[in-house]
Amino acid sequence: MNNSITLKDISKALNLSISTISKSLNDSYEISVETKKKVLEFAKANHYSPNRLAKGLKEGKSRSIGVVVCSLENNFVAQMLDGIDKYSTDKSYQIIIMQSKESHEQECACLSLLYAGGVDGILISPACESVDLSYLISLQEQGLPIVLFDRLSDEIQTHKVGADNFNGAYEATEHLILQGYDSIAHLNTNTKLSIATDRLNGYKQALADKGIGFRPELLRSCDYTDSQTLEDDLEAAITFYMDLDDRPNAIFTATDQITTRCLAILNKLGYNIPEDIAVIGFTNTDLAEALNPSLSTVYQPAFEIGEQAASKLIELIEKKQNDVEFETIMLPTEVHIRNSTRKRLRS
């Protein structure tokens, strides 16, 4: 049984018109500060909650936002979702979260369901498989506001919010070089999205600026199809590296899952970090300090990425400006130095 109070109940209790109650709750300038205070205090004390659906129908909106991410298991993704949820809730929007599991086909199915469900807009971090965003563009052409976050693409014109991946990769690689590591491998994903290409380019630029030649055999890409495939690819890549005659003395890893799994695999294979090989990579894991050894990381402002992406989408939904100039917002990363990249002791 639903015992929630209505505008009519508040009107009767306070002996005020329903119109006055409604305007008070919406902070109308027509209502005195004293009356608004009385109404808000009563509503709060009696757990009044506006009917979101009724409000949405009146405004011609569902007041819901579809969010499509690669996986809910990823700590970095969870932090971005917190930012999205906080901003959306503050603006009286609810979020509907779906996951693509890195599948382009599943991503399209998620988008189709959200569109059919009448969401007001879509926030999406495309799957690694998604090199063709034509389905997304077709939804946009039908009037659905769309904002990309974290994983960005030049294929679609809209607001985009992510981390400064190029600079984060550059600084991580530069740190390794300054610590005495001159043979640096790079483990990345098998995607053409900017998240991979920007990090690869940052790594290459740091090598070039420090006079170190890029060795193609030290670049390996991992398949993100599922966790077991990723695990197998990583172990094969690390085994390949360590069997080289001129093997690397450091690894720069490009994603949250690759970074933490790489450390685990090296430990499993019996290598000492950083004595045998140093490791630094992109990850927001809260366990970086507790790992053995503690893990040097490139930290991304995940909460802020989610928050700003939600802000940009709601701006599009509410059309606060007629001629929208789309922005690409790149938030700064931070390199956190720990024991996995201690200064190299040359033999």
C-alpha cells in the first residue's frame, strides 16, 4: 500500500491552495519566503516525494537518462557512475544503467531498449568493439541527445568528456625513463577508440623526446572480449616479453584491468617487481597502496568525468542554449609514484 502524501494532503494540512503548495515546492518568486519555508518543512517532515512520472509527462520528458558502460565490475567505471548519479539525482533525473560487455552487438541492443523506453538522453562509453558508431548517430539524428564519456570517438559530433590520456601516458613513460628504465613495453587494448590511441601516442612521444627508439615488438594488444581471454592474452604477452633476448625492464599498461592483472601474472610467473621488471599503468584501484609491491599508477578523475558528462547531457536535454557548440573536455590525470617503479639498480 502506498501511503505517500500528495499536494492535496499538504494543502489541507496547511490550509493553503494546491497552487501555492506547488509554487512553494518549486521555489517560485510569487510565494513569500515564510510560506515556502513552512511548506518545505512540512513536506520534508512527512516524506513528500513529487510524482516523477507526472512531472515528466507535464514537461514532455521522462526525466530518465540511459547510461551504457562496458562493465559494472570495473572500479573506474563504478566511480564514473557515482559522478553521473550524483549530478543526475541533484537535477531530478533517474539513471538507467546497462552494460555492453565490450560487445558492439550488445551495445546496440542496450541503446535500442533505452530509446524504446523513452529516455531523455544517452550517456555512453563505447565498447572496445565499437568502431562503427552509425547506430548511435542515427539515434542522434532522430533527436535523442547523446554524450560520450571516457572512451571518445571523432565519428560523432557531440559533447565528449574524458581524461587527458595522452599526457597521462606521456608522464608515466617519462617517469620510468627518469627512474633508469630504458626498455619499456606497452600493453594496450585492441580498440581504435581514442582511449587506446591517445595512450599509445603519449608513450611513443615520451620515448622520442628522451631519445629512445620505439620497438614495435614491445607493443602488444589484448582482447577484451571476456575476462578469460584477457587473462590469456596478458600471460602470453608477458611470457613473450620475458623470453626476448633484449627483454624489457619496464611495462607501461593502458587500462585498469590490464594494470592490476599484469601485476598478478608477473607475481604468478615468479618475477620480482621492480627488480626484474617495473610496472606502471592506468588504474583507479583503491588497492594500489596495499598491493605487493605497491603499484605506481596513472589516476583519472573518474567521478568528475561522470559528473561533467551528466551535466553536458542534461544541458542538451533542457536546451539551455539554442546554438550548441559541442565541447571535448579533457580532465587532467595524476601519476602516483609507488614501489613498483623504484629507481633501477644497474648491474
